[in-house]
Amino acid sequence: MLKVGQIGGGIMGQQHMTIYQQYHRSQIKALATPNPTRGKEISDQFGVTYYENHQEMLEKEDIDAVSIATPDFAHFSIVMDALAAGKHVLVEKPLTIGVEESREIVAFAQQKNLTVMTLFSNRWLSSYAQAKQLLQKKNLSPIMGYARKNDRIAVPTEMITWSNKTSPAYFLSSHDIDLMNWLFDSKVVEVYATAVHKVLKGKGIDTPDAVQIQAKYENGAIATFESCWIYPNTYPTIVDSFVEVVTEEEVIYLDRKIENIEYGGPDGFATPRNQLNFEIGGKRIGAVPLAIEHFVDCVLDNQPTHISLESSHHVTAILSAAHKSIESGKPERVVD
């Protein structure tokens, strides 16, 4: 049984804890989060030990791995502390928001012979997995890809308090870039990106409203990645998610705006999400539980993870080059 310490007790952190608690091969042992009032409440709920800082948890707790669900900008130091303490790591996407940081993580994890997996859970969505199988079966060359993830404005203004320390591209497009790299089975060599700063800047949040990234792949394919943080809160789902893949002979559409259900009520019309993490009979099912259980299995069985650390580093390298392109106004090479 894998003994796990959770770092970060927000929405995703509590989801992680629930999944470790329900899986028969893992046990959640402790929680580290800087808010003592909320942290103690969550720890009592799960019956685990509470720590105000993760260093103390790493020193005192008998754990094999840590699960990190902190803001994007805080991943690097916590991952490095966990590796230094000899712990395997599951970390929320993106791996880091700096390519030099992610490069250090790759080198240190290899040196320590420890598993680090970024939670790009979309790879466990059945429709995306089926798309990968179809592409492998036909063995056709990818020509073009398009992916968007656009959030309601409530996400950067209400849901997270640190949106000015990341961007919609890091927060949203990281998922799509990992997915497209996997579907194309190729690496990005050059990007050109543009951004708009208007609505959120007017609200005192120093991050783009929207980002578009044009990517060129080693195998000759091209892709566009779109992310936006200013959809109106009346939009029927919290995120609009769409992926298109075009090959020599086929096209694949992956539209997740509606996940099998449309609901109308007194407060409006909605298309609730249910494929990533949903509860049935008191048990969490979906892509996020499958991805976390996969991490547990790989650590216990000494097997490589479905998402390699190097591929997650490449996603960060792409995003780093894209933000550099926004500043320079010209295409930028992707340097791993």
C-alpha cells in the first residue's frame, strides 16, 4: 500500500485525498496546507495528521509519496523538497511555469531514481484514448490540430486567488498541449504566440484575457492552442473544451462542451461536467481517479508512468517559448 502525504488542500487537493482514500492500494496519511483553520477541518474530515508546512510533513511522516495540488507557480520548490526527502511525486499540471525549473526536476528525479508524474488527466478520458487508438490503427500522418479550453471569468476572478501569477495558457492549454503531443507522437520545435490584456487588467489582475499559440511540430504538422479566461458566467459550463485532429485521410472532433447531459432549472441552463471526476455510490470515478490510481500502481509495481516526466518538461518548454514569443512579437524556438 502506498502511503501518501497531500500538499495543498483546495478543490483539487481534496479530490486527490478522496481518491487515495478510496483506492485499495493507497492510504492518505497527512495534509500540509498553510491555512490552519481550513487545514485542520479537512484533516479531521479525512482522519489524517495536519501540518502547516510541507517541510515538517516530509520530515515527520512515514510516507512514500506526495501529491501536490498547489498554485502553478509553487510547484517547483515543493517537488524538489519532496525529491530531496526521497518521495515519489504526483503533481498537478503544469509541471512548472519555468523551463529551467522543470529541467532541474527532470535531472534530480533521475538522480534520485524517483517517479514524478504530472496529472494530465485528460489522457484517461475515453474519447481521447479512443482517438489515440484510431490514429495508431490507421498510422496516418497528422496534418493539423486545433484545441481550445476557455473558462468562465469566475475562474480567474473568484475561484483562484493567484491568477496574476500564471496565465490561461499555463492553466488551460497545458492540458491540450500534452494531449496534442501525445496524439501527434511528435515534439514542437517552434511557436508563435499572441495575447490580449484588457478585461482582467481592468480588474487589477495582471494576466492575459486570452492567448493563442501557433505550433510547428518535428513531423511537419501544425497546431493552434487557444485559451481564454473571460467567458461570461452565464455560459452553460465552466469550461468550453474542444479538440480537432486532421490527418491525411481523416478528421477527429472531440467536443466536451456537453458531456451526455443538458440541464435546465430555475437558475438557468447548464451542461454539467461528469467525465473527469464524478461520484456514483459514494465512489469517485472518471479520468482523474484513473490517472491517480495509475500513479499509485506504477510506483508500487516499479513501472513507468503513462505520462513521462520528459514529456511534461516538453509541455513547459513549449509554454515558456510561447510566453517569450508574446513578449518578443516573433516566433521562438522550443528548447528542451
